[in-house]
Amino acid sequence: MRIRRRDFLKLAAAVAAAGRLAPAALAALKDLLQGGDAPRVLWLQGAGCDGCAVSVLNSINYAAFDDLLLDTLDLKFQNNVMAAAGDLAVGAAEAARVQPGYILVVEGAIPTGASGKYCRLWSGLAMKDGLPSYAANAAYIIALGTCASYGGVSAGAPNPTGAQSVSQILGSDPRVINIPGCPAHPDWLVGTITYLLTNNQVPPLDVNRRPLLYFGRRVHDYCLNRHKLCGQPVLANQLSGEGCMEYLGCKGKKTYSDCPMRRWNSSGPGQYGVNWCIGAQSPCLGCVNPTFPDGMSPFYVYSPTP
């Protein structure tokens, strides 16, 4: 097991410098790593497209994915990146499960129809049965992506597989943190894991169990001054046009997320991404919302905000 303290401290320092973490937390982080054990992570994938895993692979701003989840943390199981397969991979996951204290990351919804046969973690273990089993010994449970957080596209009507969210399976579990998005931004996961390790507690959450640090302001609030000319709003009159797209179906007034500031596809350490949905002249679809996609549809039709 490799532990790269320098890289992990560099990650925490970058987060602190960006205003994401109090500098005093670095001392707690040092104490955490004094014992020589890297925090363990188990990552299970349910019904979904693996889009969140692919998004996290682009983690550069805070730390590269391999530095964080392969070298700094002790990643015990993750379908997309682990070299092991078959019985060797399953054995690693099962061996890690019986040792309490790991961070459990769940991506994708959990189908409950047909006794869970629509989705299996591996042969003989349905996702709906595996999740409670693996949640039992977890210190924290991160529902990554809207499918895991709220059901998402996987639970869209008529939901023939009976897909449910992590919280629908586990109930009101205080260990659960929802990091929605279709896909979730890599910084949201990296920053949340950093908070857990440095504070040893769940971060402040909103009523939908999302970290307030990333989901505390509306998309529209970030956009407000962007589409103004001489103090007056500029309204786009067609898709791909310049200006506010509220009347073209933008859900920015109903969506709490820092996408406008954070953006996707960071070009290097300490840098935010280069673009996002509205930046590409496309309306916000509200993908981080609990009712996405059904409650946000139709996407390109104006829907007044209560």
C-alpha cells in the first residue's frame, strides 16, 4: 500500500488556498496520516452509464485522479480503474467490506424490480442486496451522481426496473452525502472526501443532503450579471443565442449548483474548467435536482419558478 503524504497535503493546501477548506484543517490532516494508514475507499456501481466515474477521471484542479484515489487513498474496489478482475476483484471487495471505517462511494441507481436481477455487482449478488451489506461497515456513504442520489435517469418514468436512490434503500442514514449531477463534477467528490478526512464528520448539507459548499447558490445567481446590458437583462431569442435563456427552458432559477464558477475540463492543477452548459449557450437542465429528469421536463420549454 502506497501513501504519498506530500501529494495529499498538497491537495489539501490547494483546497485551502481556493477557499474550500480552513487552513487550520491541515494540522488535523497531518495527524490523520501519522498512523501510516491510507483512508480506504470502496466504489460500487449500480444502474447508470459510468458517466460520473469518467468525469472523476478528469480530476485535475485539486489533484489528479491517480494521486488521489490510487496513491493517496487506498482504493479497494472500482470497476473502471482496477487491474484485477473476476474472483480476484470480488475477493478484494469482500475482504475490505469486513473491516469497518471505509468511505463507500455508490454510483448509479439501485434497481429493485425482479428481485434485483436487473443489476448485479457480480454473479450472485444483486445491487439491492449488496448496498446494505457494504454500507454496514462504512464510515461515510457518498451517493455520486443524480442516479445514486435521487434515482435520476435510471429511475425515469415509467421506471420498469424499479430503480431507487441510495437513501431510498438505506433510509434516513446520517452517513449519506448526496453529490448529484449528470455527471457529477470531479471537484465535488474530491472536495467532499477532503472535508471528511480533515474534519471527521459530514459537511454542512442542504435539505436534499447535498454539500452546501457546492450546492448553496442558484445557477441563476451566478449568471445574473453575465447577461445584462446597461443594467437590463438580455434575453436570448433562440437556442445557442447570447443572453438569459430562462424563456427557452433554462432551469437555472430552480437549480442550486456552482457549475458557472467551477465549469468542466480543467486544464491544470489549481485551475477551474473551461466550459459548462450555459457557457455553451445551452439551457441548464437542472440535472442536480432531486426531480431530474422527469420534474425538469420538458427541457426547452419555459416553466415559471414558484
